[in-house]
Amino acid sequence: MPLSLIATLCLLTTQAPGASLTPRDSAFHALNRLAYGARPGEADSIARLGVMRWIEQQLDADHVPDPRIAEHERQFKILDYDRADLAGRYRDATRERQRLQREAAATGDSTRMRDARPMQEFRELGGQLQQLAIVRAAVSERQLREVMVDFWTNHFNVFVGKGADRFLLPSYIEETIRPRAFGRFEDLLIATAESPAMLFYLDNAQSVAPGSRPPAQRPPAFLLRRRFGMNEMPEERRQREQRRPTGINENYARELLELHTLGVDGGYTQQDIIEVARIFTGWSIEPPERGSGFVFRDWAHDHGTKHVFGLTFRDDGKDEGIKLLKFLANEHATMHHVSAKLCARFVADEPPDGCVDAAVTAWQQTHGDIRAVLRAIFTSPDFWSAQAVRSKVKTPFEFVVSAVRATGVEPDDTPRLAQLVARLGEPLYQQPAPTGYAETEEHWVNSGALLARMNAAMMLAKDCSSIPAIDDHAQLVEMINQQLLAGTMSAHTRTVILEQLTDIHDPEQARVMAVGLALGGPDFQRQ
Amino acid sequence: MSISRRVFVKNGGLALVSLGLDPLFLARSVFARYRPLPPPTASDRPILVCLFQRGAVDGLNMIVPHGEPAYYQERPRIAVPAGDVVDLDGHFGLHPSLAPLKELWDNKSLAAIHAIGSPDATRSHFDAQDYMETGTPGVKSTGDGWMNRYCQHDREHADTPFRAVAFGPQLPRILAGSAPSLAIDDLQAFGLRVPQEAARDRLTRAFEELYDGAGTGLLASSSREGFEAVQMLKRADPTQYRPAAGVEYPPGRLGKTLLQIAQLIKADVGLEIAFADCSGWDTHVNQGSSDGQLAARLRELGLALAAFNRDLGERMHNVVVLTMSEFGRTIRENGNSGTDHGHATAMLALGGPVNGGRVLGKWPGLGVEQRFEGRDVAVTTDFRDLFGEILARHLSATDLGTVFPGYTPSPDRFLGAIRG
């Protein structure tokens, strides 16, 4: 779409009834939704550039210069390791911990457990992943891409605390999600289906056709001696056999339909789930010592014919699954479900039909080009309507990152900010349920969480570098209004803050108090 | 609807009637006792305290079937010798570390539930804990926990911020959902964290005023709840709390947590559900028998529960404490003198309303043919039947169908854990 046309559209939409946004208000709104909030002065510079031009730039992320991000990313060692490295480190750490456990149990001395250094190191490495997300969200100039990486990581949620996902998650985010955040939905869907992280998380890795058995593998001679010699009891052998997966596992099939594609009201049945699960039998992962990559095990695949959604899948190995994913990716229910979720993120908790319909139309026209779908949302009148502007409450992640951006706090590679986000109730990648975290305010606003936000605000206020300590309180509060809230501070907030400052004479104290109240107050919770 | 729902409910049943809707409390189901409920902060309000033994406790060494020869055959190194067991009924006995609970058994306020667990066969801690907390075994996408769903539905007492409290840094899955619930890591540090009291009060007032101007949305009502909670707690003054005379909680996290729960109960702030984790039960290696690793964990549990019971004294007449764990452990000990992930486990219920002095549930036996998949204790009681009974008969829950979707615990299957 040529820029001039977009500019026209923008002109039309901002003139829609009820929306009398100034160029600066439009820029601030766009920064609140397509980015993690505004840095001081940023709303003005985008207003000067033209908000629709900025949105087009964000949609073309590869061409947005991002000079500072590389230097920040270099601080994170986790990016230097591939999946096999991490698998190895995790295996070593687990062995070391087991060894120490045995020792501790033998000597009755549990204090030695704290010496499990490799596991601690591995955990710290895992923690870097959360901190990295915060640094990228705060620092990157390609803000919309970061928002979309977060959106898809949450849509295709994987819980980092489940077994092998402790070491599979980094490559899931870096290699599966990140490169496809702006691509075609279909490619993203297939990539997640083939990702070891998802295959492990939703148990498809152990889904096998009933009655199938792995081809007989004669173990090496030395193992044979060990296994069938004195060391293994028949009972242990029997138990090992029992641990081998023996049937289909429906978990992935169910969540694929309910959460990833059609949606809970997508009109499928339990029989459909079973047929889908049969199609994905054999989609599995290699053992960790071989890198834990994707593998299709033909012996575990159900070779029978499957009937689902009016389609017939005859014995065609892995291609059955690919064919099904391509079909699901462009079903109307999927387009509607995913578009509504995008609109809940970008427009309103309960999105109006108009923007959802616009997104679905763009999806149909472009065969699921995510950029086109997003563009349709950002040019829809609903996005710019008065009802949408500042109607959403920030999630804990959005709250912390937007505060960091507004206050000029320099995010570092320590876990400090990640811990803060966790304390506010959204520990990153730690949602056990495949639903991911909720987008709506009722999940984030409760009394304990609000008190925690106020504490966080006071803490961040101490490090604020974007507001100088000045004597004149009125000037101080006006500066906070401009720099932190792009001029949207309510009269009530202004009055209350000024009242609080009356007997504070130390400018530094006044600054921390005023910034803290502004960040922890109701205006800054909204976006 | 989501924005106004909480405010709406807070304004009470009259608003519901005037809109032509049936207030939830008129729609009582067959489970409910038709007894008038005390106001939320009254001291005789029923309370449920749940402890989740994360890691899968070995039910067989907690409540020992010392009358079963198979128990001793399968566990040559880790079985608790019959002479050490604190006998309960000639067949079962308490692990000696739980001896402090024997007097509760004798006065009929402690019951054990054996062979309880999930209909789902998973032996993954993660999945099994998830199922136990969502209350939907086998269904992973359930968004909220069963305790929260109970609070969503039975909202008669929704007007205290302390109705449902999880002790820990984050809200656990069991309490996740749209009904307000609090996660409190440390009672004494709840509220705004400012060292000096005067400064703290001042900041609290400032934020209170800020949010007072935020209109009528969820932000405003939640902040009001939060500041109410801070005020209530300030009046209760947790820093001054002393347990009842002669009561000493064991050192460690569990003791501290139960002390704080007791404190909150005595403060009459409207607590109805308290939840806490207690970990360290995944005994794959050298679990020990009468002494050792598991014995040490059980000792802490026994001492903490006994202290809690004595600390609350008369207040226990309307308190039920329930332990739960995601699954049990293998009947046979493994090569490392430990046990691996199994199926059914045992739970403990104590308190005045408990129909104690009995081991509840149908005992399946330990014979090979009686086992689940040939190796584990079979589940004869679905955990939802026990949870459901406690909700219905102790907390007077009105609609168990929405608490446990897809499964309606039936009074026919209730074990009789709560006195009639």
C-alpha cells in the first residue's frame, strides 16, 4: 500500500466521530500499543514524522536502524549457546545435582546441596532469557517486532519449567518465533508444530500409534551384559517397558485446535481431536545427547486413513500433518480467533467487530500475511476511536518496560527487572497453562497486584534520570506530565501530587515522590 | 461485563434482584446446608487451609499400612518397622514423625484419606499438579484454579480482600482466576514498603487519594480493596503477634507460614481460604524409614500442624486443614533406597468439622493384581470427591458443577470426611 494512501486513510480515521486526537495524542496512542510506551520526547518526534509513516516503518522492521541493541545483546551469554550446548549443560547440571543428593543423603548433611554450582549456573542462564526480553522491549527501535514476538510467544505458549523445556525454550524463541513474527501465520504454525519445545511441552513427542513398537535395536554387547546380567531385575525391565509410550496423546491436538487455530468455539468434536492426534503420531524429538532436534518416527506413525474436517488423510507420513496445518491456518474460525486476539492486544479487551472484520479480510486477501493483518488493524477506525484510547490496563510486563522507557532507567543484564515483572504476577515464560497469559484487565488488576505496582513505581522512581530535581514543584509536575505521560496527566493526579509535595523542601526527595506517584498512579497504568 | 462485575457483586444481592437476576445464593443446590452464613468477618466463619505437598509425598510411609505383608516385602530398606509406627486402627499407622498428631486422631479431629488421587495416569509432577490445581484432570487449557472458581461462584463473602490468600511470592494456579485473591509472601511486609511508619502512612494516603479520583472502574475498586486490606492488617498489627501460650512453631518456612495463617484467622479479617506450598517430597534417593530424609520433612509437618492446632485452640472448631499432593510413589522401593513416581497417595484432614479418628476411602490393597498398572497404589477416590465434599459440607458451596466442570462430585461418592 503506498504511503500516500495510508496517510489519507489516517486522515479519514482520525476525523472519525468521537476521535479528536491531536497528532501528539495519536503518536502517544500508537507508542502505547505498537511499542512499549513512549520515551521522553518520543511522542513529539513521531507526531512530527507522521504517525502512519512511523507505523509503516515499524511494519518494515528490518529497515529500522537499531544501533544499540547488538551491544546490549552481547551481554547475554545465553545467545551464544545452541540447543545442543544447553541440553548438555542441563544434563551435566542434573547429574551433578543427583550426585550431590546421593552424597548428602548418605552423610545426612543437607547443607551440601547448596554447592550444586552447575545447576545454579544453568538457572542463571535461564533467567537471562527473561531479562533479555525486557532489555529488548525497552531498548530496541524495532518496537512492534518485540511486541509481536511477545504476542506469538504467548499465543504459542511453552512453560519453561517443564523438564526439557528448560533448555529448549531459548531456541524456540530465537529460531522458531522471532524470525517468523512478521511472516505468514501458516509458516509460524508449522514451525511451532515442529519445534522440540512444543513437541515436549504438549507431549506430542511421546504420542505413538497404539501397538507400534520401535524397531528392535540390539544394544551393544557391554550393555547386554549389564542389562541382562546381575544388575537388572526382571521387575525393573518390566517397569522400563511400561514407561515406554504406548498410545496416542491428544494434548497437542486439542490445544492446536482450541488455542493455536480454530478457537474453543471453532466447531470441532472430540472425534476430530483424536483424528488430529493420529495424524501427528510420530512427530517427536531426538534424545538430548543428539541435540533434541525434530524427528519424524515412521514406526510410531498411525498409518491408517484419517477423516477430519471433511478431508481425508491417507498414509502419507509427515506430510499429513503439514497438510492439516496448512488447512487449519486459513480456516475462517482460525482467522477470526487469531484476529480477535490481536485486536484484544492492540485495540480493546473486548474488541469491536469492525477491526476484527478488517483483520480477517486482510488475512483472506493475503493468505495470512501477518503484516497485512496488522496494517488492517492499525488503519481501522476502531483502533483510533475515543473508546480505544487509554482504555487498556498495562500488563505487568508492559508496565515495567514502559516505566523503564519513560524514566530513562538503563536496563542491565541483572535479573532485577525480570524479578520485578515476576513479583507483579507475570513471570516470563512461566505460565504453566498452554493458554499463555491473559490480555484482559480483570486478570491483572487486583488489590495485591496494585500495591505491588505502587512499590515498583517508588523503586523505579529512585533511578529516574529523565526528570531533573528542581525546586519549583509546579514545573516539576508539568515536566513529569510531559516526559512520562506525553501531556495526558489528569487534573486530579496533578492536584494530589502537588499537595503531597507542599511540605517537601528537598528537590531530590520531591522528585522521587512525584515520579513515584505518577508511575504508580492510575494514569500510568493505562495505555 | 468484566469491568463492572466485581463492583456489581460487591454492591450485594439487592442490585442483582433489581436487575431481575437470581442472586446466586438463592440457587442453592442439593449439597448446601440451609444454614444462615455468618457475616464475612465473624469469628465463626468456616475456614479451609490447604497445604500442597509438592513433589509427590510417599503416602505409604506417611500413613503406613503396617498390617499389609506386601508393604514390608516390597520395601526391605525403607519400610517403617511395625514397632515404630504409631498405630491408628490396627491396619494403618502414622509415621513416627507424625506422632504429635496422634492426640488429634484420638479426639476425632484428624482423618486420613488413603488411595486418593487423579483419574489421569500421568506421572509428571508438572501435569499432575496442574490437574490437581485446575481441578480438571486431563484438560490442560483450563485457565483458572478450582479454588478461584469456588470464589467466583459463591460470592456471598466477596467483600473482604482477605477472603482467599495464598502464602508465597506468587498466586498459585489453584487460586488463579477472575475472583480477587491475594498472594502474600510475608504478612508483616504487606502494603507499601517504606521503612518508617509515618512515611509509609503518608504514601499510602497519597496513593489512596490518587486512585479515588480514578472513577469507578476496576482500578479504583481494586485499589480501594487493597488499601482496606492494609488498614485491616494495620489494626490487626501483625508485628505484635504472639502465638498462644506454650505454642512453638517449628523453625522453617512451613512453621512461619502456618503461624501467619493462624494470625490472619485470629485477626478476623474475613479469611475463608488459605493456601500454602510445602516442598521436599520427591524422595527418589535414600528416603529413609523411621529416620532420614522423609522422616525429617514429616517431622516438620507434624510439629507445624500440631502447633497450628494448639495455637488456634477453640477456633479450630470451624477450621479444616487439608494436605494434598499430586500423586503417590511406587510401592516397591527403587535401587537407590528411594521411590519413584506412582499413582494414588494419602491426604490428611484435621480440624473441628472433620469426622476424624478414621482412615477414609476404600483401601485397594497392595497385591500385584490390585495395583494400578501393576506397580502403584490404585486410586479409589477421585480427589474432586474429597475437595467437593469439603467445599459443599464445610464451606456450604452451592454449585460444585461450576467448580469442577465436566465432573459433578456426587454426595453418593463423598467419603464422609466432614461431620454431618
